[in-house]
Amino acid sequence: SSRASAVLSALEIPTTPIELPGVYDGEWKGSGEVFQSVCPATGEVLANVNSASPAELHGALERTREAYVYFRSIPAPKRGEIIRQIREALAAKRDDLGALVSLEMGKIRTEGIGEVQEFVDICDYAVGLSRMMNGRVVNSERPGHTILEGKSRVPPTMPHRSHQSPTICPVPNPLGVLGVLSAFNFPVAVYGWNLAISMAAGNATIWKPSPSTPLCSIAVTKIVSGVLEKNGVPGAVAGLVTGGKDVGEAVVQSQEVDMVSFTGSEKVGRIVGKNVQSRFGKVLLELGGNNAAIIMPDADLSLAVPAVFFGSVGTAGQRCTSTRRLYLHRAIAPEFLARLQTLYTSPALQPGDPLDARTLLGPLHSRAALDIFDDAIAELKGAGAQIVSAGDGSGRYEDLTPPLDRGNFVRPSIALIPKQLKSKAKFNSKAKSESESESVSDAGAGALWATERFVPVLCVAEFDELEEAIAWNNAVPQGLSSSLWTRDLRHVGKWIGPAGSDAGIVNVNVGTSGAEIGAAFGGNKSTGWGRESGGDAWKQYVRWSACTINFSDEAPLAQGVNFTP
Ligand code: NAD
């Protein structure tokens, strides 16, 4: 369609023929299985992408290793300069690339652009980092000794140092090859978080994107490789292997890949984590979330209601940080719900083309997600929940005009969970589990709350005490994002302290959904404990060594051990 070709041609992606190579290792190729890119708003096939054959994957992994050996010798601030140029190239194409995210993934215009902005932001961060990835000097208990924590090579002050080594110690060393496996819902930003930090660290990166968003990965790789080529850097510093489960498994199992950064479902993450661990590789897992917002009676509802609305309906409920559980204090529950329902039924929430700047509600990404939505509503209804916002009850829109009538649109829904189910969920909390173990075995009520359903369904329950709501917040296996709404400092203290939220993201008067690149992003428990983006996340992308150097003419043993014959 002209709608699609306008987006693709702005990024120099040919629209005819619609068969594209999906592998880049310095050169574009692809002769493996063909994957279709389908627009979720219209059902239109955008392109057929030729994924990596086993031989091409093997070749790409070899090129990536070679590229790493080259790239690690470039001083970090010089690598930072290349990242700065990537930032400029991305910023120049920000709106076009954002439009492609909307076209192929289905998220709305400002969110598509926002995702590219995140890549731009993390590049800025990584440029700074390239001059700040420092190790430490540690005090030694032995005279004339120094411990450098960071690198393992001999310092330049030593007479027998290697003349090939241009780096000044102590700095952490590059790790090697990073494999990035990413999910459909952030087809650009997740790779950006990883690539920018990985490049600053001196690694080469190979990307296996979601099989349903290959065009985004091709467009990003074209932009990045253009900068690498201009700088005479091997393209395989940022390689691409599109494909499905087989390609993902091969990357995970390859000894060429020193660290795997995996973003996706809990189910696949569990397999990936075990497989990488079994070969003693490094793994960073960013898995599913099941995020709760708690609203205290003193909360400012004019801020809390729109935040919960965005958290549960934004991206059509397809963010790992989407608000899926809402706990309302009994005193404000009726008013909060009434105000939330008004937003849910607002005419502005009509489904629309994600490329249209006025659209707030885009489609679900896949046909399969429609079944997940239907199953979720059926399961909740079966358990006695009251669905208070699903229109005619089916959750589908009957009156959409072509071509949107072939899109995966569903009506965002609120499910009120009756008291007895709610209180059983509470007994699943760790705090209660020892004293009330017979209730823990009641998995029925627990499962209702414990599963991440990647669709816009918000489960709601009422509580009386903050402690109760915190116990529910913590009662699920996942631990990504959480949000408390209050003006009372004492509540804040409880929430962020040792008996508070056990999630990786613990917000106050800020919704669960979304994040800035400056803080480390990630979750605890079954979300996988990984951290990406800001904070200390970069420390995972380097190889650490403790290096003890003896500058003296004695060689004493530590702890005063004497081994003189
Ligand atoms: P998914 O687990 O189905 O797929 C993720 C990636 O794994 C894809 O690239 C896929 O091809 C690959 N894969 C599938 N099987 C594999 C295997 N056996 N070995 C290796 N790779 C394999 O996830 P999805 O449906 O694309 O994404 C949605 C999920 O991602 C949700 O659970 C969401 O919460 C999560 N997510 C988490 C974060 C986070 O930062 N915590 C961010 C975005 C998405």
C-alpha cells in the first residue's frame, strides 16, 4: 500500500520486490527460512525476509568474533566517537524509524518515535560512559603491593610491559561477543540499550530480533552499519541474524557468544538461562512483568487515574511494564473506578491507524494475541470476575472500516475480582506462606493473579491496609515494576524499604509503565534479575579481573603465611 511504501522508502528499504535479505555480517545476505512481516493494524504483508541459514549464522558468528578482535583495540573514547555518530544518524531518521515501529509492531506514533528517542538517549549515555568505564585501585595488606580491580594486563610503569598494549590500566576489559535476543514489543529500543553499552565496552554484538519485526532490525542495522563503514570499522561489530527459535537457540548455544542478553517471555527465558549457564556463559535476562499499582486514600487522583490509564491501555497493554494489577484502597475505590471507566469509554480511545498522530489505541501485535485476550476474559469471567468495560462483552470492535477491520484490535478491559479470590491471592505471599500453607496450595485463585497476560486486561481488587496491598504486590512470581500513589511519607518509607515492594522498579506517584535510560532497568524474581541501560548495568558488559602487582623486592604471602623451607 502507499501507506507502507511511504514509511519504507524513507528508510531506503525497497518495496519491490518485497523479499529482503535478513542477515548482515559486513555484507547483506539471507537464504534461510522466509519470515513475513505483517502490519498488525491492517493485516497487510509488508515484506518477506530471508532469515539466516545455519551456514550463514555460523559465518556471521565467525565475522563477529573477528570484528571483536579488531574493535577491542580501539580506545574507548574513540569508540565513543563512533557511537556519537550513530546517535546523529539515528536522530536524523528518528521520525521515519518511529513510523516503521508503528507500522510493523503496531504501537502508536508518539510511542514509536519515543522508542527511537530511547536509542538516541542511550547513545548519549554510552558516549559519556566511554570515558568513564573505570576500574579501582584497592589497598593491599602487603607492603609494595597494589591491587588493580579491572584489568589483568601489566601496567605501563612496569619495565617488561607489552608494547602492543595501548590501554592504560586499570580499566575493565571488553568481554567479547554479545548476543542480543529481543522481543517483538520493543523492536528498536531494547537492541539500542544493549548495542550502545556493548560498543562502549569494546564488544562486538550480534542481534537476533523477534521474527515478527524483521524490518525494524534491518532498518536499524542499515543506519548503524553506514556509520561503521564510514569509520572503516568491520560491519560485524553490529551484526544481524534474523530468524526464529532455531536461530535463537544456535546463538544461545554458541561458544563464540560470551554473553547473551535476552528479552522476552518467562517461558523462553527459563530455557535460555539454563542453556547459557550450562556452558558457563554470561546471561542477562529481561523477562515478563506483572506490575501492580496501589492507590492509597490520600493519593492525588487527578494524577493517579491518568497514570493507571496509560499504564494499562498504552501500547495496547503490550509493555513489559504495563499495569496489569490495580489495588484500590476501599475509601477511594468507587471514585477511582468511575473516573477510570470514563477514560476507558472516552471517544478518544477509538482504535485507529497507529501511523495517525491522533490514535491512542493501536492493535495487538499478532493474531495469536487475540486468542490470549479472549482466553483471559473467559478465564476471569469463569472465576467470577466482573468485566466492566468490554463494551458488548466480546472485547471486539464490530464497526471498524477497512483496512482496519483486518487489524488485531481489542477493547481494553477492566476485571473486578471478587473478594474471596482476592484474599486467597494474598495468602500466596511469602510472608503468609509459612503460617497458612494450606491456602498456598490453592493454585486456582493464585494463578488468576500470577500470570502475565500480554493484552490490555487490568485486574482490580480492593484493600484495607497498605501492608495487605504490598503483600499482594509481592505475591506473584514476577518482579519488574510497581507503583504506589500516596502523599504520606510514612507509606513511602514502607514501600521502598525492606518490607516494601520486591520489584526491580519501585515507583512513587509515577506509573509502572515506561522508564528513563539513566536508571538501571530490570526486574527481580522470575523477571530474571537482569539490569540494562543506565546505573551500573554497563558493568555486566565487561570482563573484570583483580590484578595484584608487586612493586617491591620482596614477595610476601597474604595473611602472613610463611612457606620458607
Ligand atoms: P518470546 O519469549 O516469545 O521471544 C523472545 C525472543 O526469543 C524472540 O527473538 C524469539 O525468536 C526468541 N526465541 C524463542 N524461542 C527461543 C529459544 N528456544 N531459544 C532462544 N531464543 C528463542 O517473547 P515475545 O513474545 O517476543 O515478547 C513478549 C515478552 O517479552 C513478554 O513476556 C514481555 O514482558 C517480555 N519483555 C520483557 C522486557 C523486559 O525488559 N523485562 C521488555 C520487553 C518485553
